[in-house]
Amino acid sequence: MTLNVKTPHSSETLENERTKATFSIEEMDRFINGDEFVALREKLLAIMRSEPDIFDQKSNYFMARTEKMEKALKQEKRAIELFREGRLKFEEIPMLFNMLDWHSPYHFARGIPGAIEVQGTKEQAEVFAKPVRNLRALGCYAQTEMGHGSNVQGIETTATFIEETDEFEINSPTLTSTKWWIGSLGVVANFAFVMAQLIIKGKRLGAFPIIVPIRSTEDHQPLPGITVGDIGPKMGFPTMDNGFLRFDKVRVPRFNLLQRFINVSRNGTVTVPSDVNPKIVYSALVSARAHLINDMGIQLAKGVTVATRYTAIRRQFGEPGKFESPVLDYDIVQYRLIPLIAKAYATIGMNHEFDRKYKLTMEDVKRDDFTTLQEMHAITCSLKKWTSDTTVYGIDTCRHLCGGHGYSIFSGLNEFFSSTYQNIIWEGDNFVLAKQTASYLVKSAFAISRKEKADSNDSINIVRKFMNIDPRIALEKLYSWSEMSAEQIANNESVLLDMLGIRLWHLVHKLVVKVYRDGQKWDESSVASQGIATAHSEYIVCLYFGRHINQLPQNSNLRPILLQLLRVTAISGLLRNTGDLFMLPKKAKITENLITGLETEYMKAIKSVRGQAVPLVDALRIPDEKLNSSLGKYDGNVYEDYMKRALDEPLNRKGSGEEIRKRFYKNYIERTLKDGLDQKSSKL
Amino acid sequence: MTLNVKTPHSSETLENERTKATFSIEEMDRFINGDEFVALREKLLAIMRSEPDIFDQKSNYFMARTEKMEKALKQEKRAIELFREGRLKFEEIPMLFNMLDWHSPYHFARGIPGAIEVQGTKEQAEVFAKPVRNLRALGCYAQTEMGHGSNVQGIETTATFIEETDEFEINSPTLTSTKWWIGSLGVVANFAFVMAQLIIKGKRLGAFPIIVPIRSTEDHQPLPGITVGDIGPKMGFPTMDNGFLRFDKVRVPRFNLLQRFINVSRNGTVTVPSDVNPKIVYSALVSARAHLINDMGIQLAKGVTVATRYTAIRRQFGEPGKFESPVLDYDIVQYRLIPLIAKAYATIGMNHEFDRKYKLTMEDVKRDDFTTLQEMHAITCSLKKWTSDTTVYGIDTCRHLCGGHGYSIFSGLNEFFSSTYQNIIWEGDNFVLAKQTASYLVKSAFAISRKEKADSNDSINIVRKFMNIDPRIALEKLYSWSEMSAEQIANNESVLLDMLGIRLWHLVHKLVVKVYRDGQKWDESSVASQGIATAHSEYIVCLYFGRHINQLPQNSNLRPILLQLLRVTAISGLLRNTGDLFMLPKKAKITENLITGLETEYMKAIKSVRGQAVPLVDALRIPDEKLNSSLGKYDGNVYEDYMKRALDEPLNRKGSGEEIRKRFYKNYIERTLKDGLDQKSSKL
């Protein structure tokens, strides 16, 4: 069947787009994704492609949740075989599932050894963590309860020391104390890392972790006193067995209380070891968020890959006598799509610098040096918020961009959205995290204003730059754009970074005044904190992305387009709410003309990227297997694939389809159309 | 089991909130929803409650798509029985499904008679439309194709006149010409209202509608030459059988071409009847959008009902020695939730005025008077965009507000979101519609500036007010806020409306200058059009909502809270992008102080509504049956309901659950944990 009589075939359209590339796809892939990532990706793809019976994901869209979970378990079983054969490392298994674009029910179990090693003694790590590293036991992290999430100290589960038997008694006193949302719990785990209120000799000591066996290692049945199950279907994340867990006075040995930060002796004497700093626990939160940030760019890359390829293919309207125009040629499509391509690159790109700094901090922490941990905490809070917001709503915009077909499951975009969405909520709700970043910046800025000691780092130095200004510094140095045209500003990434920086400083400054001068309660700073955290991220993302680009040789063919993506990202951040710019100090010379000019330059910058859109998403190298999308197919055969998938719908499928349609007709449709008519005609 | 040892029971919490009401819930329900709606709602609820076997929706969350469709068909069959018994009117059946909160696969079939009556002759209406009104035949509206949506003139399906046999031959020449997305087609319809390129004597005449039988009235099998099926799963809308349809040279009599706007004689002579105005077809688009706008407020009401009740119940953190605070007491929760309650009220409230004007326009059109149709078209375009954007992303915010539990299917919010989302895309993509509204406003403003004739109505008069200003009018009359404090402005709904109006005028003015003075192509106005359409909606919504409130007697106890909701809606619109305000003419006296002041007043206004939040959502009267949400239960027993639903998950359910879990353990979990170990131990 001809695809379309009047226009080139959709695969030919993509091929034409690809001829426009001004850079090497291979080089870009290695530069943006990193050599290590590229090598692992290719290794995993080879495994997936060699065993399609286990790893092909095409039929998933028709599966009920139980079937999906079973398929993921089957894949996990195979992954563990490969692990035992030495072909996959423990740390590589999550990346395999990332390529399959869903999670194994074992996913959270794999995070438990790390948590035990941080919170437990060496002996405890040997007993509880090692079997999980060998995948001979499966744990789950049971902290959140039905009634408590953000407020960990409010959890209700108790662990009471029973001196007589040298045990702890774990109990769920209320309905809301039921552990809830716990990943890898509903079906999989045989023990739980339980956060519980420690009660010793009638005294509540706060929430501490304790290891509790929950299912028999013989037959996987719940142990006495344990009630456990799955919490039911969610918006996304179907293969994860998020579970609930209740304890009816369950006893475990005293040894099971993780004792790195607290010791309970045989007679119930509580001591706190002097050789460990509790900030180490804090670093676990930082790690969890760093991993999340790491993944977000890849997730957004999926969305922009589908939307770019499909809007390049999709033709609608156009000039008379010509082929209809690809919708990617329209302003309103470019305006929404190109900044997202830029932000996918910025997120993945900045991540190299972020990860480098994160690893340095983790090394510092291991040496008991906590100097850099505070900024890393502030950065992970705001970047976790920004990357998840940008990715989730970026994917959503990609769905709009695909028009009606974006609403079809076969676009892939609905799965991307639903299974990325939880990143806004978990590992610290984004709206709560914003306050953490703002608090760090506001306190530091106040200290600087009082000439007190304050950190010196990327986040604080930009704030410091605009405070206690040395009168000998010329304003044009401070406000580097004050003598420039909009065009000059828009083409100068260093000046754009200055603008992002001063906007951040000004928002921080306004909150400092409210809190320290006007006496506003910190609790009332939540709304202002959102804007500060976002402005902080926009600054840091551009700063780090720029540093990564600067690794390139000056003559690299990757440089011009990457700098353009950096500029688009920066201007997008500046124009997000232009009111923030108008409120800058007079010396910043923000005028209506300048803003209107920047808006014009923004559109020009966007348009300049149009020709590179398809090569850019190609270079992100998200394989078709991970996209699982008719609209995003690399070869451009989107409509053929779309039709093929539709024919596989259970209502159409040979066999099942005929049976269902016959039943629907006989039982409902025929009766609604004909009932009463027979009676009537029989009366005639 | 105790719910929570330390705090009042969640149902008690809601009861306490309800004692705070400053108005009568009954009166508010009748005023905001309207007496007619309230009466129908109660009638339908009584039917649903008396037949729970058919109408109870609780178990839907565990159903596969085919099961859901079967259940909806069963409900439709019962509805038609009630229709034949005279207990339900044809027009009331969609409202029954609205209360069930999903659609019948017959939904779009019910819209076909209207389309035929507009486009066909009286005789054709008798033959094709009447059987559908009696639910003895089922049609579908087959316009959209795989390759063409917005551009109707680009559709590829052909209807070629065959003079020899006095027939039309319907054909799908390409893959992309396949009719796609057609509601009520995949399983249900036995004929199609097909938009096809009319070809007569080798000449293409454009797209016209033609009636084509597609399934046998005997056994519902596809007729010769017809390929038909379901397009597969979507993001939401699971009970709708959106289908595809292909024609392989299918012949139909000449009579089947709907001939109100075109006549084709026996020998293929084409004539256009002189007594009809083609703008009538245009009015069909207006009607479809008006119905959509009508529904959006109710959809948003579902979201805010769940989020308000649950954030009133959910406690987290708080002052020492007190109960933990309901999260609804926190600024950042109020800031996101209260404006949405206000907008739900504004949308439902303004709808009374909107509907009144819409009906007047439809009466005008019937009398061949098209004067008011243009503004109605502009209004339905921008309101369709604003109400669907506000509702879909409002529901999304409600999901955030419920924290982790918002991500559970049992919150209801995921279904609300997924099955409302399509309203952004269909009946005209929101981004395309914005241009329609902007075009009307820009053209009218230009005409006014040239002292040419222009419409006089709500949309244009506010633009006119600021153009060709009579120098004798004092500025303080024009810029009514110029001598006022932020507090005075924020408490004066008439001044707020003026500000919304001048902002609209200024955005329109800027585009007029670009297009008419600077020669910018209209195609490049898409981005600016988005802001204009939104500003236009914000103005119209507040204007109409205000008019509805003014129907109330001055001493009504509903007035104060409704005016406060109007003010919150208006300020929310003004502060959406404060840069637009800063760019107003100097005479408007927009200063940083004023904006900061308005931000403070906005938060004060939001806080003043906090106490009424639960009574306000109660008065919207969305029944528990429609919410189908653990978190939004009227009686407040949210955690009990949540646990009960989780236990019904297939993985937990008695019988099925044990079987599945045993299989998972034996086939996967046990083998991953123990494989190799046995071998090893046998070697020892």
C-alpha cells in the first residue's frame, strides 16, 4: 500500500533531515553520553537483541499488570544467570532494565546493601548486606507509612526493647502506621530494613533502622505476625511491587538493630559511638537524589526523540503547489520542541560536571570532611526538582507536539510520562526540597551581608559577587550586559550566565530582607523558595553544561551547536518569568526593549537549531527498543508500525478479537438495536 | 484497628472543617450548578444507586480494557431500556455516563443525528438521523485520518461519482488515508458519516460528507470492501472504541451524499443551493467546543474535591505538643490548591452566562443572522483552550497535592487526568485555536485604529476602550487603579477586571503593530497568539463569573465567598506572568512595589478562603460514585477505604493472589535465590 500519494515517504523525509548534520553523530554520542556509558549501552543492547524471547518489549502495551510483572521477573531471572556467569556485574543489572525502559521488581532490593553498610556495623553488613550483593536474599527499605512520608520522625511503627529475651518487638499500633509504598516488598522481599520508633525502658529515642525477616526462606510465606501485600495499581511503574507491611508484635534479636549510630547493650544501655558523624546518613539522601538526577536527562531524551522524529515526518498545511510542510517547520512547534532538545542536552551534559563534583564530595565524606556536603545537598535538592519537573513536563509537551497520536499508547509517550512522574514526589517532594536549597542560600547570603564566615563555592560565589560590592568595581563589569544589545547578549553565553546569576542573587536577596529585616517566619517562605530553587538550578545547569562544553577542543565540530543549545537553555530560563528581570536593580538596565529584543533573539536561536533537530536526537542514541514507539522509529516507518500494532489489539486480534466482538454484539449491541422491534413486529 | 493514636480520626477532622461554613451548602449547590442540573443529577444518582449490579464502578480499577468496555456496554443496554420505558430521555443518557465518570462506546454515535441534520436535507435526516435518535442504528463521525487532523482539506479518502450506476465510490488510496481515531467505530457503529474528497467528472471539489454503511445490520460483520477495527489502547478513555476504517472501492447510492450545501444531479451536475449560508457548518464547531467548555468545570471540581478533602485530613509536621497540622494549613499547599477551587467555581459559574450567550447565538444563526457568531467563535476557541488547560493541569496539581498517594490509582486523580487530557488536543488543538481568537481580536483592533467598522461586544469593547482615546477622559477613569494601593485593587473586582482588560488590550496592540506596521507574517504570530488567547479567557471568565454572581441578592450569604473566589481567579491571572504587566504603558503606573503588593494581597486572599475550602468543595456536590476515590471520600474514612481497595488487588485477592504469588516464587524468585546453591551443596 502506498503511504501517501502526494509526499515523500516518511522514511525518506528522515533521511533528508539527516543529511543536514553539521557534526559527527558518533563523536557527539561519545561526548554527550560519555565513553563508559556508550560501551555499556552497546554491551547490553547486544544481550537484548540476542535473546528477543526474553527481552523484546513490543507486546507490553497489551499486558495487564500481573503479566508485566511476570515478564520483568523472567528478565530478572535471566539477568541473574548472566551475573552468575560473570557476563553482567551487579551494578549493570539496573542499566539493563533502564534499556528495557521499565524496572525489575528487584530494583529496590538492590539498594539495600548500601543502606545497611552505611547504617550497620561491619559484622551486620557481612550478615545482612552480603547475601543481597550475591542475590541470595532480597530486602526492601520500609520507611514510609500510610500516614507519614516527608516527616520521618512522625512514623508510628515501634521497636521496643524486651530485656528479658534480649529482643526487639516490632509493632504496627495503628492503621496509618502500616508501611506503604515500599518497593520490592509486595511480592519479592524476604526481609525488610524497617524504620521504627525505638523504645527502650519506656523512653522513645526516635526513628532507627532494624532488620526484620518477613517471608520464610523455605516457601516465601509471610512469617508469623507479618501481614504483607501489594498496594495495588498506580499511575505508572506497573512492574514494581510497591507493598504494605504490618507487624503484630514481631520479635527479632537485638543484633538486628543497625548499630553504627547507636548502641544498645544487653541491659538496654544506649550509647552513641563517638567515631562517626551522623552527617553520613545525610549523604545517603544526597546519593539517592544524585542517581535520580543522573537518569532524568535520558528520560527527557526519549520524549524529544519521539517528538522530533514525528514532527519532522508529520505534514500538515503548507504553501500551494508544494508538499505539505512538516509541522516541525512551524514556529509554535519549534518554540515548544527545540528548548526541550536543548534541555535534554543540558541535563545530560551538565551531569558530567555534576557527577564529578558529587564523587569528590563523597570522597570527602569518607574522610570525615563535610565541607562540601552542604552545597552538594543544596544542589541535589534544586537539581532533583528542576530535572524532574523539566523532564516530566517536557515529555508532556512532546505528547502535545505529536497531536492526537501522542495520546495513543503506541506513541510511547504515555508510558514515559507515567513512569517518570513519581520522580517529582519521591526522594523528597519537589516543593519541600526547594526550601532546603533556599534555606542554604538565604542563610549564606545573610552571613555574607554581615561579613560573617560563609561557604565559597559555585552557588554562593555568585550571590557574594553582588553583595558588599567593592565601589571600585565598575558597574559594567558587574552588569556585564549593561552596554550590550539584545543580540549581543543572546550570543554570549558568559553574559547570559551573569544574568541568570544576578536574577538568582536578587531573588535570594528579597527573601533575606523579608526574613531577617521584616521578621517573616521561615514557614512562610515556601512560595518564594520555589522560584529561588528553580533560578538556582537554571544557573547551575548552564554553568556546569558550559564547563563540559569547554572540555572540547576549540575547533571541534560539536562546539557551535552545543553552545547554541546552551544559549537556548539559558534564555529559556531568563524568559520564564520576565517579571523577575524587570524587578532587578535599576543599574541592571532591564527595559521593555531589552526584553522584547531577547524574545526575538530567543526565537532566532531556536530557529537556528531547527536544521540540526533530527541529527541531535539521533546522537542521543536512544535505541528503538527503549523507545518502543511507533512515532519515534529510527527508520521513519511510523505509520506502517502504527497500523501493525493496532492490528495486534485484543479486540482485533485473530481468534480473541472475533470471540470478543461476537459476544459484545450478541449480548449488548444487537439487543439495544433490535429489542422491542421483534415484539412489535410479532404483534403485527 | 485504631486509625492513628495521636490525632482525631480523619472523619472527625472533616466534620470539624464542615462546621466552619459561612454559607448554605444547599443554596450554593443550586446557585453554582443550576436547578436543572441539580434535579437531573439527583434523578440519575437514584437510578445508579438502585441498580448497583450494573452501575457500581468500584471494581473498575482492576479491569483490563476489554472488561471495562463490556461493562460500559452493559450500562448502555440498561440505559436504553430505561429510555424505551420513558424513564430517561435521549439527551439524558450522556449525563448518566458523566455521573459514572466514563463514556459509553455509543457516545459519539449519539452526536451523529445532529451532524446529519445540519448537513443533510430533510429527507436525508429522516432516513439517516431518525433511526439513531431511536437508537436503532449507530453511526460514527469519520473525518480524521492517520495523516490528517487539523487540515481537513488535506484528507485523502475519495468519493468519486460513477455516473453509469448513479453511485459514489468510496476509496482509501493510501495508508495515511485510513480513517483513524473515529469514536464509536472500533466495535459499535454500523454506518459512518465519512468526510471524503468529492471527485466528479475528474474534478476535485473539496471535502464533503457522505453516509456509508460499514457493518451488516444482520450480523454486524464488516460489509464487502470495508476494513474496520479498534486503534488500540490510549492514555485514557478506555471504554471508547476509537477505530480505524478503510474503503476498498465501496459503492453507495448518490442519495448518500449529504446535500444541504451541495447538490449533485443524476448526470453529475454540481450546484450549490442559494438558500443556505455555509457559516452554519461553522456553528457546528462552535457547538462542539461549547459542550466541552460546559464539562470542564465539573472535571476540575472532581480534582479539587479529592485534593481539598485529603489535604484537610493529611497531617504532617506541626508545632510541638499539638496534633500534627493538616497539610492544608501550609502556605505552599494553599497557594496551589485555593486558586484551583476558585477556578473550578469560576468555570462552572461563568458557564451560566456563557451558555446563555451561546444559546442566543444559536438562535440568531437559525434566523440566518450571523452577527454574533464571530465573537462566539473567538470565545469558544479561547475558552476551550483555557478551560481544558486549567482543568487538566489543575487535576495534575491536585495529584501533586496528595503526595505519594496521588500516584495510586485509588486516588482517582490519574483517571481524571488521563481521561480529560484529550480535551487539549481534539475539537481543535489548543495551540491552533489560540490563533483563531488572536486573529479576531487583532483584525478588530486594527479596524478600530483605522476608524473602520468593527464589532461591538464584550471582547472588542475592552480593546476599543483603550484605543482612539478621547483626550477628555481623565486617565484615572481609564487606569482605574492608578491612585490605589495594592490592597484596594485586590479587593475591588471591578478594578481587577479593568487590569485584565488593559493587559489583553496591550498584548493585542503589540501584535497589531508587529503585523500591520512591521509586516510580520501572520504565520509568525503563533507564539504571541497563545498569550493573547489566555489573557482573553482570563478576562472573559472573570467578566462572566462576575455577572453570574450579580444575579444574587445583595444580602445573600453566598456573595462574600463567591466574590473572594472571583478576586483570587482574577489576581491569579494577572500574576501569571508579571512581565506582561511591567510592559504596560507608563500611565498604568506598574511598579515593583505594586506587583510585590499584589503578590502579598494574593496570598492574603488565598488564606481568607482556607476556612471555607471543605464546605466549598462539598457544595460542588460531586458524589462519591463519580469520584471513585479513597482520598476524596465524603465521610473522610480515607485510609480504611484505601486499605480495603489494596486488599482487592489481584496479587492479594484470595484465590487468584495465592496462585499468582506461588507461581512467581516457584518460577522466578526461588530459582534466582537458590539456583546454583543446590548444585554447590550437592558437590560438597
